[in-house]
Amino acid sequence: MTSLYVDRRGVEMRLDAGAIAFFENGERVGTVPSGPLERIYLRGDVRLSSGLLGRLGQLGIGVIILSGRQGQPSLFLPREHNDPAIRVAQARLHLDDQRSLDIARWLVRGKLKAQLALLDDWRSAKPTSSLVFRHVQDAVKVMLTHINAKPDITALRGLEDAAAAQHFKAMAEVVPESLNFSGRNRRPPRDPVNAVLSLSYTMLMAEAALAAHGHGFDPAIGFFHSLDFGRPSLACDLAEPLRPVMDRFAWRLFAEQTLRARDFSLEKDGACLLMKAGRERFYAEVETPLLEARQRLNAMLKAMRTLVLESAHVATLPDHL
């Protein structure tokens, strides 16, 4: 077990002889060994001491706190990587417009290829919508051929946005009509599919930030996403090619009826929220796609580390993300 999910009110976490002990109303209710852990997700009224946070940092265990109704993330990163040369080289590469554009093209190309692969799965799952899926695939394939022709990041973002719109048009065909999904919406999500996508993407972004930090990069300095106050731009970059992993996960949750419309509540402001029982089933399943994401993040970051430290040409980056 590399991840621990704690979504329970009134629980207190304490360090106890190298393990994490859980207490409710002063009584010990469980223990988890800290050795195998790499990250802890916390949601709800969970209490823990600064001493425990410090020890988790020393052990290299990241802590992701999902706060508020929509689970907005706050990250406590473990101790920094010891090689500052990586962050210096990353900043230099960020300032090189052409090389940043090349890396951004690499990331967008990986995302569009992953979207095409998922479209194949959707065509197999719902043959009656095959014509819609084929039209979307044709459009995305054309966009793939245009990536290298985009002269700057702004134009590349426009292409990526257009591909995403086509992708979610196809997704609307394959999820149950009762979920009222017609495309991506957020802040707040207004239907069950978007609620799951938002939570899934939040966790993916946290994983990307932890992975970037662990490989010695600054999660805030990206290439496709511009610098912005409070935004982990490199984590956003790394998450882009992996979003279809979470899209497939969201689709399967509803296709297999692990989650249903009754697992969600609709708030007065129109926000659609996954309720406690549904979150428990979500956490029970999310480790599988996140494990795939971690493996691919590690491969991407190893390639990127070689690129920034050795001033290698972008062609050395792997074609498959």
C-alpha cells in the first residue's frame, strides 16, 4: 500500500513507534505502518500534530488535504530533492521560448494520442454511436498533424482546447443519459460525471506535483502552462497527457455502476457533490488509475530530467507518454 485515504470526521492521527495510529474520542481505532506509504490523502475533520507532519516529510511522504465541499487540494511536500541544478536548468529551459514550445508540443501530442486510444474503447462499448466517435477521431487526427505548425503556446492551447471539446462530446455519448452530462464544466461541477472528473483531476494534479518535487523539479515552473500565482504549472503540464487515464476511470465507474446518480447531491448553488458513501467507493477504486499515472509520471520526469541537465534535443523525449 503506497497511498492512504482518510475521509472521516473527528479522527486524530498520531505517530506511534514508526506507525500512524488513529484515535476517536481518545480511543485507538486503528494503525497503519508508515514504511510503505508515499502519500496520504485527508478529507474531513482530521487532526494531526506538527510533529507528525514533520516526520512524514522526513520519510518522504506527501500529504494532500482535500478541503471544502469540492475537495480543493493543499499539498504538504516532503523534503526537497538534494540537487538544485535540476531546478536551475528547468528555469533556463522555461525561459527558452522555442524549447518550451517543443516540450509543450510533446505533451499535447501525448494527450491527443491518449484521447484517440480511449475513443477506440468507447466505439467498442457503444457501437450505436460509432458514427459520432469516428467523426471525433477524424477531427483529433487532423489536429495531431497540425501540432508542429502551431507557432506559439497560445495557438497550441487553442488546438488543445478544441481537441478537449471534441473528446467530451464523445464522452457524452458513452455515459448514461440519466447523468445529464453534455460536456466539461467545473467550479462548481454541475453533474455527477463532472463531479467525478473534478475530483479525479485534483488527485492527478497532486500526484504530478509530488512526482515533480520528488524528481527535483519545481512544480510551479512549466512549459505549456504559463507562470501564474499559486498554480503548479509543471504539474498541470504533466497531468495533461494523463487526463484520459482519469476519463477512462470516470467512465468505468458509471458503466459498472460503482457510482450512480443517487450517490450525488445537488446543492442550492447548482454544485453537484459526491456524498460520503460514494467517496468511499471512489477511493477504493482510484488507486488503480493513479498507480498507472505514477508510473507514467516517473517515466516522463526521467526523460525531462535528462533533457534539462544534458541540454539534449527534444527529439530524445519518448514518443509514448
